[in-house]
Amino acid sequence: MLFVPRRKIRVSVAVLLRLHDEDHYVLFDSPTRPGGYGPPGGVVKYHQIPRGTLEKLGFDPEGRTNDVMKHDLRGFLSAARIPGFARWLHRATGREPATECLRREMIEELGEVGHPELAPLAQAVSFSPLRAVVDGPMKVPGEAYRQIRFIEVYDLLPDRPEAAELRTALLALARTPDSPHVIGATRQDIVRGRSGPHVVLPQSAFLVGDRREREDIQPVR
């Protein structure tokens, strides 16, 4: 990036939840990658007003396919602006806190996987940080740009009865063949990218380490 400072870089900022019982990790199916399963979580949102530093950095938001994606921290910067963007992220101003993002995404995704009755539990829980990963820069197949992902991984904080109830419920669903939208995967499944008939999405690797094993699977547009 230092040698090509004007190169266009796609950036995204996401938070993932590691929910597991020893070598059994809970994954949700992905509406944007049919047949694929990955960790609960999603993209952090920026505060629309004021955008301030983001505008000064020249952040160009990625085109949105639906209203749910509005204000997602996914877009494009020149390579020279990436260090400034990273510093802005670290200050955690002008954007959604990681734990707030994770709670919001959990509530949304529990409805998507057919279990909205668990949403009140997700509303009540807290999370503890596990690791932060800078993924990339890497070439995107079929595109002219490279991308960098800033990813934070959290564990469920076991400090409230709701956390234990939510964890127990999701682990039970992950072990139930009749629950097609929630599955369990081992470390070996995550590395191989397959859990039985199901595709395990590459970002699942960050549940067990700080690097991916495989290229991304592009979303349905």
C-alpha cells in the first residue's frame, strides 16, 4: 500500500460471536451466501451525522442492496488513508460500539434463523473481547481492488442467567438435525470448510485463530 498510495482499497468492519462448547462452534446460515454457515455477527454501522473524520478520509460507502445495510462500515478508501481509518476505528467515536453492533445483529439474526423467541435473551446479555484481527489486504477475485477487514471477535459473558439460557438454547439447536438454520462445526470442519453437507464460511476461522484458511465466498448480489 505504501508503494501504491492511490490504490483503491475496500474496507469493512465487523464483529463476530464465538459461542461454543469445547470443539463445537455454533454457526448460523447466511441469507446472502445460500448454503453457507458462519458465526453470528455482522457489520458495524457508522453515525451518519456527523460523518466528520470519515468524510475527511474520503470514505466512499459501498452501494447498498437494501435498507438493512444503510450506514454499514463497508466502502472504499485510497491505500494511503488506511492508517488514518484504523486510528479512527480505535478511537471508537462516530461509529457503533462493537458490543452494541453484536447485540443488534444477534437480535436480527435470531429472527432470520427462525428463533425470535430468543431475542429477549440476546437483548439482556453482555460480551467480552476475545481477539481483534486485521484481515488483508488481499486480492478480490474478479475485482480490480484489494480489501482489508477489521474484525473483532467476542465471547458471551457468563454473568447473567440470560447468557446461560441463550448459550444452552443455541448449543441445543446446533446439535439438532431438525434445526436447519443453526449448525455446529468442529475446528477441523472450519479448516476444511465443510460440516457434513453444509459449507462453513471462511470468516469462521477467526473463531479459532487470527488467520483465514480459504478465500471468501462472494455474496449473492
